[in-house]
Amino acid sequence: MLLVDVLLACHGKDSGDTAPEVFHPALDFLAPTDGSTVDAGDVQVSIDLHDFVIEAPESGQNLALPPALWLLESEASAHNESGTPAGYCELSLDGTVVTDMSTTQYTMTGVAAGAHTLVGHLLFADGDELETPVSETISFTAQ
């Protein structure tokens, strides 16, 4: 058995290795809820995330590096592929992006009376899609 352990160690594997952790990011709206009626004007949005860390979107991500080094930046590091995926939630109301949420709470202002569609879409901090796109769509009425 010692020979097997030595061979595994030489190939970078440990006999105690376990399967890599698998993440399945998910997004749920806590407020407003699908089919709800809310007051027009300020509408509180609250989301719940699973297997996803929310953080501010990157702005000008490559500006810190000289242009010649942009291609050397690892996409894996930008997408935190070694752990829980991280990024932001792009929030759209009736097909128009309202904000890029970097927290789980946001207040939309000036929401007109009527029926509305709200979409939350998870993106990596650099704006790239997750390997398996994650979005949630709800409808609500403001009055």
C-alpha cells in the first residue's frame, strides 16, 4: 500500500482526496413577491442568494494592469472558480436595467402604478455570465 501512496503523491493526488465541492448558485426574490401588489413610488427589493457571494461589479477591471498584461490575467481568478462564485445581481424592471446590486437590498424609486416585470440576473464581478446562467423573473403590480 505504501507504493500506491507514493505513486499517488508523485502525481499530485492524495489518497484522502475528495470530490471537489459543487456550487449551484440560485436567486430568489423575497420582496416583492411574485404576484404581489405594492405601493407605487418606492419599492423595496430584497433577494436571497444560495451558493453565490454578492460583491460590487468591477469597473475598468483591466485598467490596473498594463495593456500588454490583460491577456495574462487568469479568468479563473476573476471568476473565483476555486470557491463559491462571486459577483452581483443585475436588476431589470420592465426590460430596463435599474441597477447592479452589490447587496441583497435595494430600493427602486419612482415605480409607476401598473403591472411590472422584475428580473434579477447573477453575473460574475467582471460582468461575465455564470457557466450556467442564473436569473429569476417575477411580476408584481404597483398601485
